Amino acid sequence: GIPMVAKIVVVGSFNTDLTSYLDRMPRPGETLSGHTFVTGPGGKGSNQAVAAARLAADVTFVGRVGKDVFAQLAFDIWDREGVKRQYVVADPDHATGVAPIFVDKHGENMIVVVLGANLNLQQSDIDAAAAAIARADVLIVQLEINRNMVQYALEVARKSGVTTILNPAPAVHLSPEVLALADYITPNETEQIGRASCRERV
């Protein structure tokens, strides 16, 4: 028989990585010349969608980008890699997520993540994809989108009996309700929440 292809829906983030390579980090108020600049597609959600598509899964991405040049980068990589994007919303009011990165000659880096449109994902975006989620084998979410939508996406999948995977990165304090909705949780070994931030959020 024909092998079954895994159907995966990723509800998540797309960010454009804007990487500048320079000898050392600038000090406040200082302008330095870098030697190389690289633009690349990133975002935990998009990266997972692309990785799954490269492993021959049938992947649908649900998320938001802006109406800007960086959104085109997202569409280009998803189209090239075979990630379905009919449920991606182009947000008129928020920029596509970006991550400006400085890397010095020792490989030390500094990153600013501006999640933009990722944080404006709406219930209606997930509802529009509900049929695709119901047909999926697995729903995958991470934490670079609006936190309420992480929970909502997991709930929609659960109602349809779809297996759910939560990649709890970037590390934040999560409610027991959200954790209970995930069949599998895939933390990074190195990601920890500082004790102080845990106390503040309780």
C-alpha cells in the first residue's frame, strides 16, 4: 500500500532574522561598521514547519505576517519548501516579526526579537483553519505568538482528537491548563526560567 503521509498543522511564528557580523559589539551611542549582513527566514513555528516539510510531511502553517517586504520572504520559503500557507493572514496594522542580531568575532551574539504580527494572531485565524486542524495528525505550537492563541489552538485540536505538541520556547511560566492540553512537550535542554520571573508571574 501507499505509505501514509503525516498531516501536520503548525500554529506559530515567522520572524525574519537580520544578522550583522562585526568585530565587536557597539557601545551605547556608538556606530560601528560591520563586515557582513545576512537576511534569513526564522521564527520557531516557521522553522518547525519547514523542517517537517523537508521530512516529506504534509504541512499547513497558520500565523500572521505583516504587509511588508519581510512577509514576501516568508511566502517565498514556504512556497519553495512546500508548506501550505492559505491560512496565513497578512496583518494590515502590524509588521512581520523581525530579529535583528549582532554577532561579534568571538561568536557572541545579541538579539532583539520584535514579534509584531505574530502577537496579533486572532481566534478567527485559528477558526478559519479548524477543518485543516481537525484533519491533521498533529498540531504543533510554540510560544512566539499571543499566549491566549496557544491555548486556543490546543483546545481546537483537542476537540477533534488531534495529537498536540507544545514546544515551550521561549521559556515562560505556563498555566497548568495550557500544559494539560499538550500531549507532548518538547523543552530545550538549556532553556530555563529564572526563579525570579517565576515568582513574579505566579
